[in-house]
Amino acid sequence: MDGNLDTAQMRLRVGARTPSKRIDAKESEPSHSRRIATALGTAALALAITYGAGAFYFSTHFVPRTTVNGVDASGLSVRELASALDDAASTYSNHVTGDGFDLTINASDVDLSVNGASLAAEALGRTNPFAWPANLITGTNLNVDMGISLKEDLLSYVVADAVYAYNETAEQPTNATAAFDQEQSAYVVVPSELGTALDPEAVRKAVGKDLIVMKPATTLGEDQLLRAPVQDDNEALLSVIDEANKICGMTIPLTLDGKTLLSVTPDIIAKWVSVQNTDEGPQISIDDQAIFQWSYDNLNSVVNGENETRGWEVSSWDFAYAMTPRLWDQDSSPLEVPTFTTFTRPEESEGHESHGRHVDVNISTQYARLYDTDGKTVLWRSPFVSGNVSMGHGTPYGEYEINSLERDVVLSGLNDGVELKEGESPKPEDYYNSYVRYWMCFLGTEVGLHDADWRWDEEFGGDTYLWNGSHGCINLPVDAAGELFSLLRVGDEVYIHG
């Protein structure tokens, strides 16, 4: 029993110690997470060392994939880059192009020089050595204008010479101007337009900016095109347009003898007014010829006319000369249309209305009129030549009646100056015989109105009657006599007075 008990106790003890031995075994094994942490720490240390070393190195050298003014600076020191820049400057040129323009500028053309040492030092100073990993991936292109110089006068000459030759065949820009917009009924800005001509100063600036950083090429664009002197926002143009719109906004009544005939409206005025670009800048122009033509085309039909004493027509040039200052002064008050007299007639005889239908023969004016029954309406009119006052043949004054109307009559009587002795009979040659087409007798058979084709037109209505008048009859132009003959009736009154 004792032996068995000891054996059981021993098993129990052994069993009690067994778990303790297992735990110790696990604690002695290396941890997996520690191994990872150790590896990461080692890698981080290596990276830190590498990054620090790189930052230290690139504080004096350029990161690979770096260019300075087009020169590859990868891994170069300042001294090495300076040498490379000096070499590049000796063969540097810039090719300028744009819409048919082509120019190559060599460094020698503008005395371009490079201080490689200062340029390289400036370039390195613009880099961040601590950003070398990122710069290594993305690359860096530096344009540095420090240490590069050129002669601006040479550059201006080279550019201006090339641009001048190019512009001779290029399309020039157009100035902004003004035009009348029918929909808006107003003058508006017509925008300026670019051509293909170049602005030499803008080209010089663009090329100079690229030369100073040694760019190999310059492409010209819209910014280098020549601008017209008058742009859309030109203050003088806008002011002129405002003034033109004030002029074109007027309505000017046109009158004749104080009565309104019609009005000149804005749409009409707009055709007379224009805005032009001159050497002195945008200016308003008013076309006198256009005003004259409008007057001639439109006013004659409503203005031209006549009354019993005169005829008149529009004086279109006087209208233009009167209208133009009105427009400049923006004066919209009524304008009396200027006219000129085309003919005149003597004034009507006083009291003609009281005679009803009659032929009014006014010896003092040498003018006759046939009035209708109202004594006012003129049916016929004409100048005449009455009896010769100097020879005592003056036409007798008074009220008479037409007693006969005959065609193709020969009028006969003694010639002036014929003197017969007592008992002597006149000879045939002592008589005058005048053939008349129209005979309208009002005093016996001896005195009447008739045509006188032997007289010049200029004799009728003048003072011929004072020294070369008729033997007492009323001499009329042939056509006037024929017209009166067709209108008269036997019994019509003839009133002769002075």
C-alpha cells in the first residue's frame, strides 16, 4: 500500500507540475509581431539615412530630371551647371513663329551673354533639397533670368525689321466705328477687328521674355497682334456716338408760309449723319449733298407751286445749308423751307371782284386777266402791248363788251406819219394791212384784242407801249390770243383801266 501510495502521489505531483512547464516553454519563444516591428524599424532607419543623405547631397547638386533654362542639370553641381550653361549660351538661338511669321534670333544678334555661375547658384537656391524624392518622380524645369543679359536696342531693331517686312502683306486691323442700327434706331459701336499684322513692341516683349531664360522657341499669338488705334471702349468714339444719337433723335417740322408741311424724322436724319475715323479721331459728319438730294426728291412735290402773282420751287441747296447748322446745334424748332421764285405776275387790279365775268385790261401793268362769273377765278392771263402813247394812239379806258369774234382777219388803217393835204385821198401804200388769226372786237369795228406775231416775246408786258405800241388795240402773243378766243363769248365785259 505504501508503495502504491507513493506512486499515486508522485503522479499527482507530476501532474501538478506539468502545466507550469508548458507556460515557461511559450514565454521563451520569439514574438512574431516583434520581428515585424524590428524589420520595419530597420527599414525606416535605412530610409531615414537614405533621405538624409539625399537631402545632404542635393543641397549642393541638382536632382535628376532637372533642367535649368533648357539645360539638363541632372546630378550636376553648381560649378558643373555653370559650365554647361556657358556652353549652351554660345550656340543658343530662339525660333519665333506665328501665322506665317518666321524669325530666328541668335545670341550674337542681340549680344546675349550668360553669367553661368550666378545663374546656376540662383537655380540651386530655388530648389528644395528636402523635396528631392518628389522632384525625382515629377521632374523640375527651372527658368531663371538672373545672370542673363542682352541689348534691348538690338532686339528692338531685329524684331521691328522683321515685323515691318511681314506687315507689308499682312491684314491690318480695323478701327471700331459706329453704324446706325435700324432695330435700335440708334448709332451703336461696330467692334474693331484684328487682322494678321503684328505689333512690334508686343513681339519684342514676348521674345525678350523668352530670350532672357534661353527658351528655344517663341510662338506668337493673339496678344502680339496689332490693335487698331480706335478700340470698342474708345472714349472719343463713345462720346461721338452719344452726340450722333442726340442729333438723330430729333424731329424737325418743315413749314411753308408758317404752315407745317411735313417733318424730318430720326430715320431720315440718320441717313444724313455718319461717324468717321479721322486722323484727329472719331468725328461726326453731316452730308450736305445727301440733304440736298433728299430735299430735291421729297420736297418739290409738296412745296413747289404758284399763286396768281408768282411761282416758286424749293431751293434744295439753301435747304441743306439751313438744315446742317440746325443738326449741329440740335435745334428742333420748325424750319421754313427756303424757295426761289420761278416767275412773277403783276398784282391783280383792285376791285376786280365787283365786275363778275370780264376781261381785266390793266394798262399800267400791261397785263390782262379773264375772270369767271365770281370775279375772282382767273380763267386766262397774259401780258400784252397796248396803244402807242407817244403817237397819241393810247388804248381808250372804259367798260366795253365783246361785239364780235372773228378768225383770220386783215386789219387796215393809215400808217403813222401819213399826212394828207386837203382834198387828197390816201394812196394804197399809206395803209397798213395786218393779218391776225384771232379778232376780238370791243369798240366799234376798230379796237379789239388780237394776236400780233410780228412782235418779239420780250415786248409783251414791258414798256414797249410807251414808244412802239399799237394803233389802239391790245396786242397778244399768238398762243395766248388763241386761248382767249376759245373762252370769250359775245357780250363779255372788257374793263380797260390804268
